[in-house]
Amino acid sequence: MSDNQKRSMAAPGITRSKAKAVNAAEERELYKKREPIYPKLAHGKFRFVKWVVMAATLAVYYLVPFLRWDRGADAPDQAVLIDFAGRRFYFFFIEIWPQEVYYITGLLILAALALFLVTALFGRVWCGYACPQTVWTDLFIMVERAFEGDRNARIKLDRAPWSFNKAWRKVSKHAVWLVIAAATGGAWILYFHDAYDTLANFFTGQAEISAYLFFAGLTFTTYVLAGTMREQVCTYMCPWPRIQAAMTDREALNVTYRIDRGEPRGAHKKNDPWDDRGDCIDCMQCVAVCPMGIDIRDGAQLECIQCALCIDACDDVMLKVDRPTGLIAYETDDNIDRFQAGEKPRYRFVRIRTLVYAVALVLVAAVMLAGLLNRTELDLNAARDRNPNYVRLSDGSIRNGYTVKVVNKANAPRALELVVDGDPALIVRVLGAADETPMRLNVEADRTRDFVIYLTLPPGAVDVPREDIMFRVLDPATGESAQTRSVLVTGLAE
């Protein structure tokens, strides 16, 4: 019989059946109930950096949709816009079309490689400073602190019975959280439609239904993830804590407790000697400021986001007890071993892992830059009709049909000349266009037009099963051209 069962049976008024019910309920618990964390406000250089990063990232997120960029009369003037209706992605002077989605892929690869490189050098600084979950959680905790006070005051308020003072503080905090969450959801939809028009239509009920759905979804997730789940998102939902194990090594800088200096730890009184003891006075301030609620002195932990607030808290205490700062610091695992062996630290930022990431980063960036610099504003694609594969006319001629797609990415209309390279006997006809030489294809500014083109080969020229051809378009005004290959099928046996 377990200890719980013995205690249950020993308690007065508890029968065996009730004890079984209690024990069964305990065994059915599938997870540990969340213990609230009350991080204390830290003061120091890392806390200041986090304030700056939070302000900068929030400003970028909320204000960028309102920036303007002149692209011409018929083009949207929002600097950053994901225009699904127009099938465009605008980023200042860059305009990405659907067929150029590889630029988005390249950007994601660059972001991943940069994250890998930074992690290999400095640990999880992304998680500690720039991750949206960290930024918004920091913002929500700041609001919480404004209404309920710092750590001790919040603990005391939560343990106190309900009163008017507790009620108005809690209600006000959640109200401000909802306002922030709503602003977050509202800012998100501004990236997909013109910001000023969307704002005007949103509050009059004239916006797209998708705008209200995404607004509600982002508002809800921001409120829940940053307001109530907080560190659980990093611990249980985010894959990065698991991935980082493959990104770091023993020479990566991480927030680390200097065990060589700190142990043995214990309370310290003023004027007491420091002989035969470590610098750690076991004040628990590193735990009090930690937004994840962990003790960095227990070593590397999955929950640690490397925010370095424990460094600020420990340095503050070290100054008060007249000991050197850096008991908790950004340090490598190898250097901790060297410190314990009485050796000097060594830092190797250039090593195989970081070189691989850096070289890959530079190569991808170079390929993307070359693509952008050599990017053309004219594109051409031809698709041959396959049903039927060809048509034999009454005079024995063979005709193939093509759908030629011309993409004009310029902000001005184009009058393009069409040339078909192939058999000199080919007869070219553009459906709906006048017979002229050269053939003219008119394409509006920033548009894609499809042209139906028929190529006819006289019976005397039909001598092979298929012939290679080349469609070319030329802009006489700019000299810009585009071309694409295709084939003409004659039906002769191979």
C-alpha cells in the first residue's frame, strides 16, 4: 500500500471506497498543474538591451504598414504589402510576382542560416531578446507590473481574498492586455490590405470577412500565449529548445553559472570572511528575475531562453557584497572546465561549425543579390495545346496551338514585337491580332496577358516528327527581351 493510501485510510471519516476514489483521481492526472511565475524586475545592461529590442521590434511591427512607397499611378503605395488579390508581394523597391516565390524561399533560408550562426556563437539570444513570444510576454509582464506591482506585491495580491482593490487591478490588467492583443491582431491584417483603407473600413463593418476572422484569431492567440501560457509556450510548444542542441557546442557562449567561483554557496553576513567558501550567497535573486522560473545554477536547461536577466540580478548582488561581477555570465562550457582546472579562458568564434554556417549564409545571400540585380521586368512562357496535339488542315498543313503568357512587370504599358525562330516556312498568327510583320503584342503596365498563337507548317515543309522553336518578345523602346523554348509536333512517325 502506497503512502498516499495509508494516509487516506488513516484520516478520520474516510472509507476504503473514498480512499480509492481519491487515489484514482490522483493517478488520472496527466500533467502537472502550472505553477505561476512572478518574475522580478531586473536592472542592468541586459535588461536595458531587452527594453530597446522590445521597443524596436514592436515599433517595426505596428508602424511598418503605414509607411508609403511611390510605385506609380496604378500600383499600391504601401511600402510592405502582401497583396493576395493582386498576386504580389511588395517590399519597398522590391516587387515579387508569384513565379518569383524562390525569393521568399531564399529569404527564409537566409533567416534560418543566420539563426543557426548566431546560436552557434551566442546561444539562444533570439529566444531571449527578439522572439515574438518573448517580446509580447515582456510587454504583458510590464503591464502586469504597472497594475499589480513587482514580484512580492503580485504574489501577495494573488494570495489575498477578493476585494475591490484586487478586482480593479485584475480587470484593468486584462483590459489593457486585450487592447494590446487587439492592436496586434489589427496590425497583422494591415500587411495584407492597404493600411489606411482597412482601418477606415474595419470600424464601419465594411472590411473583408477574412480581415475580421484573422483579427479575432490573432487577438485570441496573443492574449492567451503572452498573457496566460507564457513560459509554457517555450517549454512545451516551441521546437527550438530541442533543435538548439544540434546548433551549439561546448564553445558557444551561453548564460552560465561560474561554479568554480560560486561553490560552496551559502548565506553571508557583512564583515564575514570569504575564506573556504564561494561567492554565491544563495540569495535566489537569479531565480526571482527569471521569466522561466528556473535556477541557472542547476546548469544548462531546456527552459532557459538566455535572456541574461539573471546576470543583471547577480551582478547587482555582487556589487553590494563587494565581490567581482560575472558570477553568472555569458561563458562557454569548455571555459568553465578551464576555470575549474585553474586555466585561462579561450574563445574560438571561428570554428568548423560557424564557418559552414557563415559560408552558406554568404553564398545564399550572393545568389539572391545576383538574382535581384539581374532581374528582368519582362517574362515569357509558352504552353503548347495538347488536346489535340496538332491539327492537319485540308491542304495538308500542320497547325499547333500555343498559349503564350507575357508578364510585364514594368509600371508602363509595352508594345512588344513577337518573333518565332524555327523553320523559315512557319506561318505565325496571333488570335485577334492583325497580320503584320513583326507581330505586335500589347501588354498593360504591371499585368500578365495570355495570347493564343497558331503556328502552321505547310505540307512541303513537314519532314520531321517535331521541330524546336523559340518564342521571343522584344521591347523596341527599352531593348529588353525575353524568350522561351517549345516544340512543334507534325505527327510524322519517329
